Amino acid sequence: MHNSSWIELSSSAFAHNIEQFRQSLPTHVSIAVVLKSNAYGHGLSPMGQLSEKNGNIDYLCVFFLHEALQLRDEGVTKPVLVLGFVDGPIEDAIEYDIDLVCFDRAQLKDFNVAAQKLNKSINVHIKVDTGLSRLGFFPEQVLGIVQEICDNYPMINIKGIMTHFSESGSLDVQWTERQERVFTETIELLRRKDKTFEFVHASNTAATMRFPNSRFKMVRIGGGSYGFPQRTVPTFDLKPVLTLKSRIMCIKELPAGSFVSYDRLYQAPVARKIAIIPAGYSDGYGRRKPAGLHVLINGALAPALGSVCMNVFIVDISHIPDVTLSSEVTLIGQHVGIRAVDIASLIGCVNYEVTTALNPTLKRIMVI
């Protein structure tokens, strides 16, 4: 257990973010919160509990079956959908009322046999590949698959149909509009054949904000739940849920000319006062340490010096008064310069990559 560094999760920020989406959606559109990848690094257990208690959330989505089973073991009763890999017995999904995504004909027999063993139907959502070229049936295959299930697999209940957009956050909207149109045409074809479903869903966070016609009967909110800003919708009011903090383990005076950290990547041009922070790339922080990385100490930004080590890194505190061994250090937070989006920009990645990299063993603490 990490005692030197920890993650704080704001329950009020999470509730605020979900409320923003609820207020922007028609009442008939359900909200699913995406909790895959340890809830984008925030922690599956704490975010699952918050989602369970939030009256605006109707569904929870994960990628693996074991994640869904963990939620059930921890008392989550809301509907759960496994978006990806069934890494365990299908019977467990049926027994614990967990929905699965059907994206390949080869799954059908296994789903039906498992359901027959338990004499209990299995709920599935049919995945349509409208242009991501990942999981799912091509649009021209969907009607045949649905009819095949209805005719040959009586234990499979088609609870929903879904797709996923490949670039709904892009300034160029043409491809997303094309995917939306293809999916809508597929749904309409099924409707004309009297095939309708309780849940129809396509939109992720960006699409929910930007493409009203893509909301259908449910939206899947991932990054927006955690307060990650969308660059194409800058006015949408979201608050970061996660803050990563640490403490100072050592303060020392460096003579001019001193080299700092591995490979001598930094040399102090003048005397510097430095602080050593007990966090590093083993915690998922600074693994690709970019130029311009900062932390916040006593309300001021302190630049990182040299390379980030496995368990520690070094910052310049020469310009910050009253820094002591008891001073708190914020590595990721809401202050401009240390936000996940700022770090992602320095690294050249999406902001989700910054938080999903955080070590699951870091202590997560719920705060208001």
C-alpha cells in the first residue's frame, strides 16, 4: 500500500458531471457510465459505488467480465454491460444478470448452450461495425444475425443494439455523420421487419455533446464522467474528479553545476534548492517524462528536473517559500499546468492515457 502518494476522488465533481449530461439529454435517453480500465484509472470499486448511488445513472459498462463480476461482488445492482472480452464462464454472466456484447456469430452457440444449462436467458447487445473496423457485424449482416438468433437460439434475448464512433471528437464531422447514418438505416431496416430493442446506443462522451441525433435510447459516457474536457466542446462544464498527491521526502541545496537524476539530462546553471518527491513511473506518473512537467507546491508550480525515476523524481523549489517536509505536492489536479489534459498535451497522448496509467495499488480516497 502506498502511504507517500495517493489519489483523491471528488464525489461532488462526479455528481456534477453526470448532472450536466442528464440536463442535456431528453428524458427517454438513458445514461451508461463507462468504468473500463479501472474506471479510467480512478478506481473501479469507488467509482462503481458512486455510480450505484447516483440516480441519474442507469447502466454501467466495463470491458471484461471479471470487472462486471467484481461490481456484483461489491453490491452493485444496476445493469452492467460487458463491452468486450468474456474472460470467464458465460454462466457467470447469466447467473449475475450481466449483459454481454455479441460481435461474432461464433459466440451464439456458446451463449445459447450456457443459458440452456442454467435454464435462464442471456441478455446480449448486438454490435454493429459502422466504420471503426474493430468488433461487430457489418451493417448488411445485422438483419440476418438477428433473424438467426430469433429462429435458432431461443435462450438469447437481444436487449440492445449498438455501435461505436471512431472520431466523434474530431473537428471534421463527416465520418461520424456517415457512421450515424449507417447505424440509423440499420435500425430502420430492423424496425420494418418488426425487430425493435429496449436499448439502442452509439454515442460516447463527444458524440453525446455534439451529435444530438446519435443519442438514440442510451449514451455511454466515459471521459466526461470523470471531467475530462472535450476540445471540440469547450463550453461544456465538466469538473475533474481525480487529484494525484504526494509528499516531500527530502529537501536539499544543490551547488551550481550539479547534474540531476539519471543520464545527467539536467545540469543546474546556478545553485538550486530541490525537493525529492516519492513518486515515479512505477506509480504510473511521468513514464514518458516530457519537458515542461510541473507539480504544485504551496500554490506555485515547481518544474521537474532531469528524468523521472522508478520511485522518485526531483523538482526545483528555489522560487517557492516555506516548503517543508510536511508540504503537500499535487501532481495531477485542477490547476492549469498540472491537469491531466496539460500532461497529455506535453506527452502527445489523450488525457485518458495519463490517468489509466496510474498504479491500481495507489490508495484512492473519496472526498467531497
